[in-house]
Amino acid sequence: MIRFFIFAVTLSIPASLIYLNITHPNVQGGLLFSIFVILAAVERVWETFYTPKDKDVRKFRGDWSLIVTSFLYLIVSLLIIFTFFSTNSKNNLVLVIGIIIYLSAIALRAWSIGLLKNQWSIHLTDNPKDKEKKLIKSGPYRYIRHPIYLGAILDLIGFALIANAYYYIFVILFVNTPFYIWRCFEDEKISTEKFGKEYIEYKKTTSPLIPFKLFKK
């Protein structure tokens, strides 16, 4: 399933961009946007499926939350791409805001992954080769338990704004986000088994995705 997803990304995004650039050659910023999309897709696939430290990372292990969130991410991304090419008028302020959110999301994910070190895995299963079972509580993990998932949601929102596809923010919030929340719950079941009481206590001082702790006095 994971290899099929990577194949789907590799095929669908370039094919869509070629088709849209041919059929909509006069769309403002079409070529530049296409280059950005290709680079973004490469970065996302590389980060998700080629940087984790566990063995056979691209082998499906029965984790359907990974498959569902990944395919929804791809589908919404494709819809956003088609929306960009369907309109000529673009709001530059929205574009700039989108770029800021998108880059912030990448930075958040990179920071979070870096803190995990050898514990970084996309699979919600315990890695038998991982002897460094340490609960990370520093950096963004001081405030939220799933900063990598938050980064995925934010980069999709940033992408929608870059494309000036404003209404897809509601799709992301009400379709993609609930499935990431489902993945959070599944992740926390594994973490509770792995770390026991320490993780239960950690949950009392943090929130899943929104850093409420930052707003408390």
C-alpha cells in the first residue's frame, strides 16, 4: 500500500501539472507554481518515507490511519492544484501568508523529527530494533504531543493559501484533520503501552495538536 501511494504521487502530480499547463497556459504564475509543487511533493515523500529510522519503512504494517491520512493529503493537494489553474486572479497577500505558514510547517516537522532521532517512525508499531525508548518532552513536545501531525495539517493549509484556494481550508479542517486526530489516538495507545505511567502523566500537561499551554499564564 505504501509503495502504491508513492507510485500514485509520482504519477498523478506530474501528470496533472503537465495537463494543466498545456490546457491553461495563460494562468498567472502557472510554471512557477508547478515547480514549487514538484519540489514540495519530493520533500514530503522523502521526509515521510525515506527518513524514518525503522527497518522496512515502506512496508505496510496494517496501519490504516497512515494510509487514509496519506491518500486524503494527496487527494486534497490535487484538488488545490486544479483550483489554482482554474482561476486567473490571485491575492498576493494570501500567497505570502500561505508561504509563511507552509515554511513554518516544514520547520516544525523538521524540528520535531530531529528531536526524535532514532525513534522517528511513521508506523504506529513498536520498533524491535529501537533500544532508545525515551519519551521526548523538549521543543514542541513540551506543549503538544503530535507536532509532526500538526505540521502536516499546517503545510496543507499553507499550500491551499499559496494556491489561493481559500475554501479548501474548511475541507482540511473538517475532513483531513479528524483523520489526523484518529491517528493521534492510535499513536497514543502505542505510546501508553511503550512508556506506561510516564506517558499518562505527560498527557496531563500537554494537548494533542493545539499548544494551549502557550496561552496559559
